[in-house]
Amino acid sequence: MAIASWRNFLEAVNHGDQIRSWWYMAQIHAERSACRTTHGSTYQIVLNIALRLSRLLAKGGVEPAMVTDHGMSPRDAEVVIAGGALLHDIGMSIHRADHEAYSLFLAREALPGLLEGIYEEPERSIVTAEILHAIIGHRRRGQPYTVEAGIVRVADALDMAEGRTRIPLEAGQEGIHSISAAAIDQVHISAGDNRAVKIAIELNNSAGIFQVDDLLATKIRDTPLASHVEVVAEVKGESEKRLLSGFRLPSS
């Protein structure tokens, strides 16, 4: 058996075509539904953010459920985090609506093969259940019970830095969601002064506060991470960037 590691899990994901095909279909459906947000390779970004959060929390003395509830190791917690980060949106390959639920049964199909050679029973079923919990817990009212699931949920919300957040606005979709997303320039994750994690967000326009409060703060509040994370958002520069070309009702 291989030593349990998120790298083993990522290697298993990249070794086959199934997950990459689901990522591809998720992007196809994003385009079909006029949502230009990119999927696929961006899940590696979510994974990197999640692992950083995990290690900062560990450094701050916050133990994951794999340790406290199952007597397993922090390495096993990182496998759960990797599974949630890489698989939480694969249900979008079926439909964007209720994709979290679709992600569950697709992940349940894929996980035995992905975890083969890493775990034997009963640990394999425990890790599978915790990954599935992280997947369903990332939805807006998912109520994640574990630190690992909370990390996946918050990491998904933190994938907001300059890049894919620009795409809807550049495509001409002006609205509070696209404008506030375009106001995010950078996201910095570091150890906090009074809490384990500090998230510092650089804005080019105060409209970004909607994105920070409606998306990020909502995702943090309902998790075991709430008391361990501080968020600071600031508008950088002497003047704000113009993001809205105009507004008219009705729109057509």
C-alpha cells in the first residue's frame, strides 16, 4: 500500500481520463448556460488554496476530523481535502442546477478506483464518506461539520483573484455578481495576528465588498473555520477603477 498522501490522490486523478472528461463537460455546460467561469484545471488552484488553509490551521493548533474523530493522521486529512477540492463540482458535467448532489454519485463511482492502493478497508470507506461530506458541504447551505469540509468550502470561495473572475464582465454580463467579481485584484492568505488564518483581499473598486460578504463571508460563517479565520478587504489606490459602463431598466 502507498503512503497516504494528497499527491497519491492527485496522481490517481491525473492518471485516468474519467475525471478530466467530467471537468471538460463541466466547462461545456458553463458555456451552454452563458456562465463563462472556467472549470477543469482551476480545481488545482482550489486544491492549492485548500492545502495552504489546512497547513495554516494546523500551525494554529486546529486539528482536522480525520485526527480527532478517526484517530488517523493529518496526511489522511489532506487526502480528504484533495478529494473534496478536485471533485466538488464534477456534477456540473450533468447540470449546473443541483450540481452538488450530482457530484456525490459521480464521486461515489470514481472514489473506489482513486483510493485503490492508498487505503484498505475500513479506512477506505471512512475516507470516501468524508470526501463525500466535503463535496455536499460546499454548497451555500451545506452545513459542513468537519474542518476538512470547511476548508474545501472556503477554498472554493477564495478562487476569486484576478483571472477567471474577469471573464463574465469581459463577455458583457454587467450585474452585481460580475462587477463585484471584477473588483477583486488579489487574495493573500497568511497566518493571522489573532487567528490561525488571515485573508487579505485587494479591491480595485468598493463594489467588491458584495463578493466578499455575499460569497466568502457566507461560506466561512457556517463552518468550523469561522472562529479561526479573519478577513480584511481594502480598496487599493487613490481612485477606484470604473467597472460599470451604464445601467438601464428594462435591459432590452
